[in-house]
Amino acid sequence: MDSAMMWEWVGYLASVVVAISLMMSDIKKLRWLNLFGAMLFVAYGIAIQAYPVAAVNFFIVLIDIYYLVVIYREQAASASD
């Protein structure tokens, strides 16, 4: 399998992971799966030199990380009460 074909499959996998993440009712699972899918899209975008794809998905990675930190902090605060 050549490199271009491999990256094409990474793009397909990223699409599937993001689609599955949007079907999650648990927000934590949604954020984790979406984070993974967005990271795959960042790698895909860089590999095929589609820098807008990489940039938007890098921003999504940051958003997912932010909200995961918020979720885990809230859980820690409510557990200590």
C-alpha cells in the first residue's frame, strides 16, 4: 500500500470516528472520540498538505481538550464536596 492510499484511509477513519462521536449521549465519550478523530484529521491534513483541514481540526483538538479539563475538574470538585 502506497503512502497516498494509507493517508486516504486515515481520512476515512477520522470521518468515521467523528461521526460515531456525534452519536454519543455521554458528553465525556463524545469529547474523547471527537478529540481522537480531530487528531487523525490533523495528521491527515498535514500529510496531504491540506493545511486548512489541519488548522481547523487542531482548533477542535484544543476545544475538546479544554472541555475535557473542565469536565474532569467539575467531577473532582463535586467528589471532594
